[in-house]
Amino acid sequence: MGRTNPLNAKVKEVAGCSTTAHINERLLAEAKLLLTHTDWPIADIADRLGFEYTSYFTSFFKKHTATTPLAFRRAPLAVAMVLSCLPLTGRANSG
């Protein structure tokens, strides 16, 4: 098709995923931290993360986590932390 953008190529080389996927992962990690460790309204979190509309943030979050920001926040803290820290494939048992 065309040449790969040098920045995109470098991100893929270093992070192992596309620039878009890397940005989405970072946004989700920050969103999960804010939802877990603050009592900020969802709208404030959406704004802080650069979403123009809260509904866009909610759709983005649900698309990538299969739950809404509010449901994630209401989940027991232990569950929320597990969801925010574990990769989707889980972790190998080291012991």
C-alpha cells in the first residue's frame, strides 16, 4: 500500500503493538486508575483524558473492557485492581 510512518514503525518495534493500540492501552490504564482511586465524576475523568464528550469515553471504555466506567468503579476494589493489572491472557503461575 504505502510506506509505514517512521513513528508508527518505531512504536510497533518498541511496544509490540500499533500506535493506536498503545495509546488506547495507556488511556485505559489511566482511566482504570482514576476510576479506582478517585471519586471524580465520570465526566471529569473523560475530560481529563481528552474526550470531548462523556458518551465517547463511556463507549470507548465499554468497547475495550466490556463494562461501563460506572460498573467498573462499583466493582469490589480487589476485582477492579485485578482487571486493571492483569493482561487479558492472565499470568503464569510462578510458584
